[in-house]
Amino acid sequence: MSSPLTRDDVAKVAALARLRLTDDELDTFTEQLSKVLGHAADLNSLPLDGVAPTAHPFGLLNVTRPDVVVPSIDRDAVLAAAPDAQDGRFGVPRIVGEAP
């Protein structure tokens, strides 16, 4: 069976991607890409009528806890430990890296 992908095809795609490939790389990539396309053709030939498409092979379950309001740390105590507090909020530099 002849390869559906030629060395010229790989060279053209490489040129479009602005890649410079050596002759050895062209030969290697032509062989590798032909194998990938051959595998895709094998998968494409499978009888999949009646098989539902899946995004994930296993059923996923989102494990979450109930959203319940609970007592929290006192805001004033937290802000007292912060390096900078302004109007009841954390003070942060306007630009990352600048000193407060």
C-alpha cells in the first residue's frame, strides 16, 4: 500500500508553518505522519453505528459539599494582621511589584 502522504506534502506544510526541515527530518516526519494518518484511517473504518459519542470514558461525578454558612474569622482581626488595610479591605499595590 502506498503512503497517502508524500514528502512534498510534508515540505509544503512545513513551509506554511515557516519551519525549516532538513532532508532527514522530512523523511522522518513523512514516515511518522503517514503512520498517524494510517491509524486514523483504521479508527475511521470501525463500525460505530449505534455507539453514542462520549466526552469521557467514565461517568463523572462532581463531589461537592453543601453550601452552608458557618462562622468565620473576624474581619477586623484579619485586617489587623495585614501589612496594609484600607476602608475595611486589604490594601494592595496598584501595579504588581510596586511597594505599597
